[in-house]
Amino acid sequence: MALLAGDTLLEAWVDRPGRPDGVGDLHRARVVALAPAMAGAFLTLAGGETGFLPESEASVTRQPIAKAVSEGQVLLVRVTRGAQGGKGPRLTVKLGQTTTAAIPGNQPVLLARGPGAVERLAARHPEAPVLLDSAALAATLRLGARATLLHHPAFDDALEAEFDQLAGPEVPLPGGGRLLVCPTPALTAIDVDSGGATLPEVNEAAVLAAARQIRLRNLAGAVLLDLAGLPLKRRAALEEPLRQALKADPLVRLLGIGPLGLFEMQRQRIHPPLHETLAGPLTPGLAALRRAARDAAAQPGRRWVLTAAPAVLAALRALPGALEEATAALGQPLDMVAEPGLAWGAEGIHAG
């Protein structure tokens, strides 16, 4: 999903219905362990996944976790943060106006799915048209007259290229230089490499680009920005431009400049960051399927062959619905040929 203002990409999201991130899902869950040292409890969700219920979310009136819940207790919970960074989903018992009919039994079960990215974006931007290229997707969304079904793929090569860039660490800057976006389990470091470009101009461009990349990549937690070759006093002059550039993103907060001269930011964790979603062999495989759909739309009636590494083909076969959607888009099944020596991202699509 892409949120566009004209031709400018504002937000980039990847939803995989076969493996949703679960944010907003309503579960009947069971408490399996109290963790007073972590101020929370672990709960088993539908499918055996383990979620964490913080003490602050375990009761309407905050109590110590041992008083709020007990091991073996069955609770209605909602997922407030998707699994990310090797940690399971975060949960709350504060459901607002949600009412759910009693369901027999006490086993963990998924009661209702939360909204996907298309629905979230449509709710936040009620005046924006929604362009879809899948009749199957349109049938699952409650968008009414706002949804326009295209007769060709919504993502052209230029938009695909922008998503490809978001999967990598390097972001070229206008006028020269680049950003290097380096996520770690503890924080994300963004480094400015001038590449020989004039320092004032490259750093001015870098603060704007960094704010945009933080939002596009859905970076979360601690984010540090290191500008190129400026003493601390001169860096301070760029704090206000960075603050203004971040205003479009309600999830991020600029904390200021730390003692090492790094701009320090904190961004709320809700959905997994894009680099986690796009990691692994599945992403290039799905990109190849979209490319096949575009080629098939331009040359209908032909049979198409995908050549890819075995890991890429295995990932496509393992994702529920992926090959079925490709068959619907192509009008016939896609032939797949394993090429052991082929690198991820070097997949080939050609007419058979």
C-alpha cells in the first residue's frame, strides 16, 4: 500500500493477509506466567503465540500485576503492538466499547481481526480516493464508493523502485551525498555521508530526508541521526528544521541533541518496521509475481515462467494465497523453475 500526495510517496506499507501483524486483533487469551520483574504477564493467544500484557494495561485502575491477573485466567485482550524485534505482540484489556458474545470454552481463540493498512489509511484520509488493482481485495474491504478498481496494476515500475530502495540501507540525497539507515535491535542509526558534496547543503537536505525515511520505513524506538562534519554548535542550527520536518509524523518525538552531537528521536512502536517485514526471500518473490502481473496485463494470453532461487519459491509456496492470487492475475498458473545459483532479487520472468 502506498499513500501518495500527487506523485510523492508519503507512507509505505506491506500487508500480507496470510501473515497479518495482528494490531487491533481481539483475542480470548490465557495467562500463562506472571512477570512482576517486567511489570507484566505473558498470555497465550490463538495459534500458540505468546503476547505480553503490561501492568499498566492489565486493569482499568492500575494495580500490581499479581493483583490484576492470575495464572490460568482467561481474558479478552486486544493487540496494541505487533510482534517485532524478536518480541511478541503487546496486549491490553482496555477494550473501550467493544462487546463480544460469550463463546463456549476457555481455549485461546481469535475473535476479530483488526483493520489492515488500506482500511487504516482510508480512515485517516477520508477524502482520498482508494485505487485497488485486485477484485478479491476490493471484496474484503468496506470502502464503499471510495474504492476504484483499476484494470492494471496500481504499482508501476517507479513505485516498485521506491519500495525496493526502502528495503535497502542507502538513500541518495539531492545534490550529492547519501543517508545510511542502519537498524539494530536496540536503536536505528542514520548516518550522513557527504560523498564530497558541500556540507551545509548536504546536511540541510539530510534532515529533511531523514524525517521522510523515518516515516516511510516505519522506524520505531530510539532513532539517532549523525550529520556530516559539523561541530556541535552548528548542528544546533538544524534542530528546528528537523523538528518542522518531523511534524507530519505524529508518532515521533525529537528529544534534542545528545552529548555526542547526535540528534535523538523516539518513535512509538505499533506496527513492525518495514525492514523486518521485507527481510528474507519472500519479498523478492512477491515482487516477481507483481512484475509478472504487469507483464501479463500488457501481453494477455501468454503463459509465464518464474525462475528463482529455491528459497524464494519455497517462501512463495508457504505464504497462504500468494500463488492463488498470482494465478488469478495471470489468468493461468505460473510455471516456476528453481535455479540454485540465482541470488535473491535476480528472479527472471519470461513468456513460456
